[in-house]
Amino acid sequence: MTILSTERLSISFGGVRAVDAVSLEIDAGKVFSIIGPNGAGKTTLFNIISGIYVPEEGRVRLAGEDVTGLVPERLARCGLSRTFQNLQIFFRMTAIENVMVGRHRHETTGILADLLHLPSVGRQNERTRAAALAALDRVGLAADAERPAGSLAYGALKRLEIARALASEPKALLLDEPAAGCNPVETQELERVIRSIVKDGITVVLVEHDMRLVMNVSDRIHVLANGRTLAEGTAAEVRANPAVIEAYLGVQRSREAARAVG
């Protein structure tokens, strides 16, 4: 079943076509990776799908519903969450408080109830905290729940962002370069987390430059170049595609990608 799709998405900046007629069909419960050289349009495509940009042309559908142009908050309520390449962490808050922020779409009590300290607020806070702790546990950070986020290692902060995104209980999770800046051990832990997320039935859409991670976890890979689709297929098909090798991987990176699986 298709959970997320785009139909000929296009957008331009200053006369430059950043994304040009890109169509995707992403199956539920799979890892779908988007790769390409710098400037290929990967993050711009993510920004359109996640409601930061409105496309000039094309449509975005989530679970069959047209969500084109919806703002991120409404998309979150529809079941779409994302992380960003640059950390978006509240460093002075604890790890669990950061994740509790991600539960906002499930909050039902209003400002008046908070001001009056009604029992319903306490019950809701307990539910939110329990869900946040469960999300931390899924990414291996339950033991760090009460630590200030600013005291966590960089790789742990990347996983903390994923936990916060998971707290909204998404159908599809967009990860924008989660391994950027991570060492091999941290990247391996991210791989474990991604596999666990998908096992739970959540679709992961991944933009990533780390070819070992991409080749290891992806069910399908979509390659962009100059804002347009260059190729799509399995990891084996993509790393053997001459056009992909020429435009992005290069001979050396193609060999590295071929050795990456495992």
C-alpha cells in the first residue's frame, strides 16, 4: 500500500528549477531513501513534502489524502513528521521534556484547564510523559531521560530528535541526513533505530549522504540530479546504474557502496 506519494512536484527559486517534476510512490512500512549530489534538490523536496514550501506544480498525498500545501502542524496531525539536518534541540530542557514537546497533537486540555490545575491536566501530563519515555526507549535513550539535552553526545542528540518525531505517532517519518556529523559507531546505532522504526510499521523516508547507511537500510532508493529524477530502484540496481555512477557515486564511491551491505 502506498502511504506517501508525490505527483510531478516542481518549485523554482530565482528562476532556477530546484525541483522539477519529481514523482514518488512510497510503500507503507518501508525505508525509501533519496540521494544525489549537493544541490540536487533533496532537502527542497523534503521541504515541499513537509509543508515548509508550497509547490508551484504537483501534488502530495499522504495515505491517499491530498495534503499539498498544508502547514507542518496540520501535516503532523495527518501523520507526517520529520527531523532536520541541523539539530533543533531545546538544550536547557531534559531529554524527556524535549520529547514531550512532540506530543502536542495528542494534547486535549486547554489553557483554562491548565490555569485551574484541573485533574484532567495531571492525567494528560502523565500520559504524555509515559509516551515520551516509550519513544526514548525506542531510540536507546530511556536511561538519559532526566539528563539535560545539552549534556548528551552528538549522536544521542540525533536520536533524541528522532524520538521527538516519533512521539507524534507518525505514519511516515522524514529523516534529513540523520547521520551527518556522526562517527561510525553513532551511525550504526542510527541504523538499528531505523530498522526498529520500520519493524513497527512506520514508513521512513531518508535523505542521506552516508552510502553505507543508505545501502544497508533502504528498500528503495530514488536518485536526484539537478532537481530531476535520475533513477530509482533497489540498492543493487542503483549502485550498478551507469548514470548514477557518473552523476553522483563515481567509480570509487560505487565500489564503496557495493561493499557497504552488511
